[in-house]
Amino acid sequence: MKCIYTGVEIVESFRTLKTHIVPIANTEANMSYIDAVGIQINEMEMVRANIYQLEQKHNMMKKQYEEEIARLHRELEQRGGAPQGQHAGPSQPPPPAIGHGPANLFQGIMAGGGQGGPGLAPPPQEQQGAPGMPGHMQGQAPPGLNAPPGPPHNPFAYGAPQGPGGLNGYGPGAQAPQSTASPGPGKPRIGGAAGNGRFGGGPATPQQSQANPYPGSPPPGALRRPSPPLPPTNPNAVQQQFPAADFQYTATDLDRIGNQLSDLEPDKLPPHLKRQGEDWHAVFNPRVPRRLDVDLVHNLAHQSVVCCVRFSHDGRYVATGCNRSAQIFDVTNGKQVCHLQDHNTSQDGDLYIRSVCFSQDGRYLATGAEDKIIRVWDIAAKIIRHQFSGHEQDIYSLDFAADGRHIASGSGDRTIRLWDIQENMCILTLHIEDGVTTVAISPSGRYVAAGSLDKSVRIWDTQSGEMVVRTEGEQGHKDSVYSVAFSPRGDHLVSGSLDKTIRMWKLGNLPGGSGGPNHAAKAGECIRTFEGHKDFVLSVALTPDGNWVMSGSKDRGVQFWDPETGCAQLMLQGHKNSGTMTTHSCSLVDRDADNTNSYLRGTFAYGWAVCDRFRRYEGEDMEVY
């Protein structure tokens, strides 16, 4: 407004000057001066008009923003949330979507974390629906989605009945729980209750309302077992242990931070509790003895977003999946040794590689992509040896069995499939009620585990096709499960979820699939809950000796956890592209198994990799300080 009044004053001054000049405007010079003054007056009038228009647009935009904030308040209250102040929005970003259409998983993960990175898909368009209801709560699905799948194919039965009598391990009289996962804004969720012949819209995730108990789940009074809290920190012990002036946290601060190591600021920590690089840093938990160290070994640039990463079993190579290609690097020198791309595919648009996996002997690399095809590459020859099709939506996860013959795959089409590369065919198809986000084969090769949008982890016996374990209910995750990993001995399973937690499940001696048609899967036993991430947990892994659990999160942090205590040991965070970076794939390998890395300090060395345009770090066990 000050600019507008100033412009008016200037215009009036010019007009007054013109009035005094007109009576003596008899010479040609005076006429030229008057014309110049007139031009200046006209220009000032235009400036005044433009400023007035800008003010009107500003007021209109302000009104629209206020109306949008008010609408979000009403929407939040309808969903059971409490108002959070004058300009508070929804308290949680929408979860990633898995379902029909290209790039929707990664697009959903990156939503709210920045846009514009190479290869990133545009944000989903908001859909119109019922008044007062969020777009992702509308119940209408787009045409072309798959119909609910039929009964699972069980090739191991050899003429016997195809699997158990009920869906997914439930007895004939039992009803499977209805999925409550939400695929995100503007996206229809995949599936509803199996067999209903249509796709219903589920409530927003996470679903906090009281749900019906699952078969085999603990009674309502039973609670999950969270990580046991450490005893309150003794202030005197803190001063004795960290007498340095550069340790700027009190005992109360440490109790408040707990396992949320991202709250620790490196500038407030002494040198032995942090490691810093040019664009990354690691902090160590002051409340537990430091047993690990970490350093950046390679920073490998890619031309597009890196969606997945996996080490070879011998630790010599690491593979990454990005747009249209998979690449393999030598771990020792960081040089690219192989570039795998199928040039027979259409070159229009993006084609992200969502999962990569080495065979046990390192001869083959399996890739799963958005075109719903699994390609098994002969690494030495750089050719496709096997190509499997059958999934009806994007393939999000692959895992090679230890025998090097079988591959498990998980897809947004709500199926897990087992492929035989010798027979060049699918030998087992398992159906669930919602999109499959992750799969893992047990070390013995007999069992396959899968995580899903419906918050559950399921384990099947591949010899019978029957489900033997289902983790859910009071002990289960409260939101979609995005990563699972077996322990090296196969007696535990670790899962990561959009509920920001990692859970460890005790499997013990898994039963065989011999329960017959009335067999019901047993409930999993959660023995540890790891809490400390501030956002979705998108990837989990275990070290080859089983001594550490690793997790990657949308909060841009990678944390190492002690499975015995549930305490976080360290947190690694990168700074580069921090607005859009998401750690959505982690891999661990024993880099000292063949005694070729004796130059590393410590008693045991690990190589580990995370996705941030791809980086490989090296960690190592060390003596306690």
C-alpha cells in the first residue's frame, strides 16, 4: 500500500508541474518538456494500475489459502484428529501407493519430500469425490484394475487339493480381516476383502480405531513388547563419562532423545560420538557403549534416481536399479563393471527397476521393473537368460533362493510368485488381500515371507503352498509393511513399516504345511520393537552374523540397532539433495568373509549401501571405547 500512495503523490506532483508550465508553453523547448512530462505521467499511471492489480491478486490468494486451511481443519477433525493451531495441516504425509500405473510406489514415497529430481514422476492429481472426504478415502477405482484373484496355484500338491480350505490360512468358517491400508492421495487402494468382486475404498492409514481380533491373535489385553527402556540417565555419570566441554547434552536431554538419534546435533557432540564428511554425518548413541564405526567409501553417481541396491553374496559387487537399467559396481574400487539394459523395450517414458537380486554364485542378476517382467541376466555375457511374465502390476521385490534355482517375486497385483529358472516357469502363486511390497526367502529355501499394504507379514511353506505364520493383531504393525528380512539362521524375521517402527519376530521351528484344509496359520510372536525413526521405515536388513539390524527411513536416516537390547547404536544421514532424499533400499554384506580385507580395523567388517543417488559405506566392529 505504501508503494501505491507514493505513486499517487508522484502523479499529482507531475500534474501540478504541468499546470504551472502550460501558461508559458510558447516555445518549442517548452512543448517538448511538456510532452516528456506527459509521458512520465502516463507511465506512472500504468505503474499504479499494475500495483493495484497485484494487490487484488494478493488479497484473492490470501482468501483462497485461508479457505483451504479451514477446509483442512474440518477434514482433520472429521478423521478424528485434533486441531493443531491456526495454520496446522494434516499431521502426517500420505503413505506411498502401490497399485496400478507407472512409478506410483516411488512417486508416493517422495510425495512431500520435494519434487523436480531427475526421473521423478509428477505428484498425483487430486480427485474430486464426496464433499468433506479426502481424495484417498473415495471408494471409486479406475477402469482396468485386476479382478480379485482366484485360488492359489500349488504345483507341489501333485494332484492334492490346492492349498488350505480358507483364504490365506484361515479355516473354512473363518473370515479374513478386511484391509485398512490406504494407497495415498488420489489413488484407489488395491483390493478389498477377497472375493467381493469389487475394489472398496479403505480408511486412511494408519487406522487407529479398534479392529476386530484376528484368528490366533493375542487377547485384547495383551500388548506388544516394545524395546525395554534404558534406565534414567544419571547426571553425575554423564559428567564423568563426557567431561568435555563440547558435549552439550544433559541427562534429561538424553532421556528425551532416546533412540531418535536424528535429534542429536553433531556440533553438540564430542569427536568420539560423531563422524562427519563433506555432505554426510553419523552420530553415535551416548547412552550405550560405542561398538561400530563408519566411513564413506564410494559415492557413485547415477543418471537417474536409484530405486534399489543389493550386494552380491561374496561382497565383491553391488548392483543398483534405476531408470531403464541395472548397474553393477566393483566394491573395492567403485568402478562400474556392468551395465544391463533391455533395448527391446519401448523407449517412451520411464521404466524404473524396482528390485535387483544376485544369485548365490554371483552368475545371475534378477531385475523386476514397472513393465511387470522379471529378467534374469547372465552377468558375464550381459544377456537375458530368462524372462518371466505373469504379474499384472509393477514388481516391487525379488529374492533369489540359496539354491540359485528359484526366485520369489512380489507385486502390486496382490500375488507372490515362485519361479524356477531351470524349468523356466512359475511353480507357485500365492494370493493375498492387498498389494505386496516386499518378499524374502528363508536361508533354507523352504519358506517365503511377504509384507503387504494390509499391515501383515505372512510366511508360507513353499513345499505345500500353505501359510504357516501371519503376524498381525495387537502385536502387529499399525500400518503397511514395506520390508522384511530373515535372520541368517532363519529363526527370526525383521519387518519395517510405515508406522515408523521395526519389529523382530520369533519364528523358532516353523511348522510344515501339513495342517490340511482346516489348517490356520499361527500368529507371530513379536519379541522386540525398535522405535526411533521419525518417518516411514522403508527398508530393513540384518548383518551376516545377525548381531545388528539396519533400517532405512523416509526421514533420511539409516540406523543400526542392537537386537538384544533394542537400542540404536548409530544414525547415518546424508545432506546432499536432502529435500528429496529417501533411504528406501538397504543392503548388508560380510566384507571379511574371505579374509581379503584384513587391512580394515576391528574384528569384523561389513559393507552396506543405501540409496541417495547411491552411496556405499563401510562399517566395522570395534573394541568398546
